[in-house]
Amino acid sequence: MGQRLLERFTVRMLGDYQTRRPLPLVKEAGFVVERTERLKVGTVERVAARKPAD
């Protein structure tokens, strides 16, 4: 809930969405996800992905 409140300010000032989840966006863009990691009590999501070979 704190992230949603903070997001009201960070979106306006920095364009930064605190609640955006990158994993579905990366998959939808067609990248192959090699690994994911959640850090800082789940507030940071690190995604390693690559463009598929043609």
C-alpha cells in the first residue's frame, strides 16, 4: 500500500511507477526470460532476458 501512495508522487515528478511489474511486459515484448530475482523485500524485480534468435 505504501508503494501505491508513493507512486502518486514519483509518477508526476520522475515518471517512475513503483507498482509496475516488468516480467509480463518483457514476455509480451517477445523476449526470452533467462532469470528473475526479487530484491529489497520484493520492491525490486531484476529480469535478465534476451532477444530470441531468428
